[in-house]
Amino acid sequence: MTSAIAPQETTTPAIVVRARIFGESDKIVTFLTRDLGKLTGIAKGAKRSKRRFVNVLEPFTHVSLRVRQRQASDLAFISACELLDAPRSFTLDLRKFAFASYILELTDRMVRGREAGPETYDLVRDALALLDRSEAEPGLLRGFELHLLRLTGYEPALDRCRRCGGGLAANEGMYAQPARGGLLCGRCRGEGRSYVISRATLERLTTLQQASFDTADASAFALQPGVAAEARALLRSFFGATVTLPLVSERLLDEL
């Protein structure tokens, strides 16, 4: 007789993405982990816990997660969570709360199952940490979107025509064509829905593609109002080809 193999327990840093009550006392929690990708697990007795899960299963919380994965189920068993960091400003500043909610919700929509690698975990961790200690700059979200598009395989080329390869300097105008996943110059534009994007916006976005989220403050992500509006519309069009918009958090952002 072959004995069943006990599920292996793993400990990994993780960020709580969302959580909901399950039954009378349990919680179903989704994490973005460093070592296991995006993972959903059940925390037995979490609602009534006074020791194991106190204040560690709330969105945005950075934890050390101890979890057992079961071969016959997509739902892991959460053994314990140890608090590493809890951003305090998100509960005091509605704008920061909306920004942080958007970061988590967009990541949740873009990352499939356990596909996420440590780079995605690092990006979300660093973006939330930067937001916690800095002003809520719209450019921070645009920079995050660009990095997330790259990590999920949808990064658009913003410095050249997708068809002929001509750069910004060689073309008077560049047109966004989300269905083609990039930009086209006036000569290559052809048929299909497209709209012109200013050179100033494209140059700023190509800079944000290289910006680091472990910088001291959010000044590196600052955008002029006109550029900010155009950049949001452009990147929203690229995400719209992959996820259903608007997100719940996006509605909150629009109201602020």
C-alpha cells in the first residue's frame, strides 16, 4: 500500500492582495508571494484568532507566510502569518488608499494563478512602500502600469513605430493603436481605431519605463497635468485589451 505524501510547508514573504470571510470563522486570502507566485489559501479560525492571524490578513499588509500546498486542491492551507510591515498612511489618506487599491487590483487581474515571479512581488512591494512614504503622484501609477505590462509580457514600445521601426525623432506624430499593442507613425497608421499621442507624453513615459521604485521619493514620477491625463488614457487603452475595465478601485480614483 502506498502511503499519502504529506503536503510540504513553505515559508515565503508575501503581500496580502484581498481577503474575505468564509463560513463562521475562516478567511480565504489571496497573496502575491516572492517564491510561490499568486496564491490563495484558507486561514482556519482567522476571524476568531487572537494570536495567529491578528491584523496580518488585511490588504496591503506585508507578511512572512507559512503555507502548505495541497496537490488535490488549488486552495492552500495557511499555517501562520508573521507581520513584516503594515503601511499606516493608507488608512489615513483616502487618495493613497485608492492608489494602493488600484495597484493590488490591477496586479490581481493581470497575474494568472502562480505565474508571477519574484520580480512582480518586488515591484508591488516597492511601489506600495514608495506610496506609503511619499505623495500620491499620478505618475507613480503610470510607472507601475508600465512595469507591470513588461513583467506580464504586454510591454508596448513607446519610442518607435511598431511597423517600420521609425523613432520619435523621425516622425511628426505617433498614433496609439491598442489592438496592435503599440504605436504607429503617420505613414503606417492605416485603418483601425487610433489616436495621436504627443511627443512630450511619449518621452515622459519612456523615462518612467526605466524608473526605479526603490528611489527615496515620488518626485521621479511627477507628471505635468496635460501629460498625466494623456498618459492615463494611453495606458488604460493597452490594459483594456487584456482586462475588463473599469476596475472597482478605478471608480474610486475617478471620484477623488
